[in-house]
Amino acid sequence: MTKQYKGILLVILSAVLFGCMPLMAKTIYENGGTPVGLTLLRNFLALPALWVLMRRGGGKTSLERAQIRPMLLLALGYAGTPMLLFSSYRSISTGMATTIHFVYPIFVLLGCVLFCHEKLSRIKVLCVFFCSCGILLFYTPGDAGNLMGMALAFTSGITYAFYIIYLGASGLSRMTPFALAFWVSSFSSVLLAVYLAATGSLAISMTPLGWGMSLLFSLLIAVGASVSFQVGVKEVGAQRAAILSTFEPITSIAVGILAFSEPFGLKTALGVVLILAAVLILTIFDQEKAAA
């Protein structure tokens, strides 16, 4: 198997694992878990494995004093994103939640226009239009739960876009991938623990199945999916990896239909197509621009 095909398979594996998050998350909720608690455990339980990978990966592993404040801000986006997304699973279908979250490339685009003074081309305006129409098709008038779930998933896309933009602007992207994963997970764990302690929810009461699923969830997502994506990007490039990542919402939709019997009508299907089309057009356009 060539390195390119290996990279493609690893990126697809990563997207499928990320797409299975709703299935594991809902099982954990049924056994006493909460969105914030699950986000904490996802980061904290993965630290031993990430530490080993960081030490074996070579390169600098320590964090400089000047990097503490940027890492703290980065952790806000890293911890806030899954917390918001996991919370949305309680109000809307998991496939819808993941698809709405997947508009983050559009927010990255808008963030670069607003804060980095990049120009907004006609192609990018078209992508924003497609994305907006797709989200509007998900809305059910008079359904407050639907609106709240959409807002949570939508905000998770914003926080992830912040994470991506700030990662580049802060200079932390120059760290080795495993060192970055370890430190951002460490800071996220501290932030989430402080939040839970302040709200009186630090004590996490789950069944043995809930704890076992939380450990599996952490290893599969924070270690397996993340490591697969990092290695895959190295082999096939960021642009192709971004296109292959569309397997994530597709997997979430399939899981929602097969495991939870979630409805998937023509209106929702059209919304999914518009959002994925916007992401694919934007990614392909950027790839052609970079190659020019």
C-alpha cells in the first residue's frame, strides 16, 4: 500500500470515528453522563496515552512560559466545541447536529475576512449562501428544542473556527502534533474541571458501563481519530484531508438513522447537500488557488 492510499484510509477512518461520537455519547448519557462531564473525560482520560505518544514522537515536549496564555485561550475553543456539540445531541438529530457543526470552514473564511483582511470572492460568497440556506432548511417553525439544538451546534462551529484561526495566529501550530494535543487536552481538562466545580457538578456519577464507554470514547476520539487524522494529513495534504473529512457528517447521519431511527426527510437531505456542497466547493477552490 502506497503512503498516499494509507493517508486516505487514515483520514477516512478518522472521519468515521468522529462521526460515531453521537452513538457513544448518547449511550454514555443513558448511563449517567453529561455533555460537560463527557468533554472533561474525553480530554482527561486520554492524557496518559497522549503523554506516551508525545515522548516517543521526538521534538520539544515542554511548554514555555510565553505559551501558557495562548494555550489557555486555545483550550477555550478546544473544550467549548465538543461541549456545545454534545449538548446539541439532546435537542436535534445527531446527523443534523454534526452537519451544522461542519459549517466551521465557512466561519474560518469569515474570520479571516474580518480579522485578517482577506478578500471575499464570489465563490466564497456563494459558499456562505449555500451554507445559510442549508441551515435554514433544518429549522422547524415553533419547535423551541429544534432551535436550541441548532444554536448549540451552530455555536460549536464558531468555537472550532476560533480554534483553527487562533492556532495559526498564536504560533502554537509550530509545536509537534502530539505535544500540542497533550497540552491543549491538559489545559482543557483544567478549565472544564474548574467549571464543573464552580457549578457544583464535579462529582460524576455513572454506571460501570458509562465509565467504560467514556474510556473507550476518549481513546477512540482523542487518541485514535486525532492521531489517524494527523498522520493522514501528513501523507495526503490538508486540502485533500478536508474533503475526505466530509465522511464525518455522512457517518453521523447514517448512525442516527440506523441506531436511533432519526427522521431524514427530503428537506433535511437538501439541507445536508447544500452545506456539504459549500464545504467542498470552498475546499476545492482553495486547493486550486494554492496550486496556482
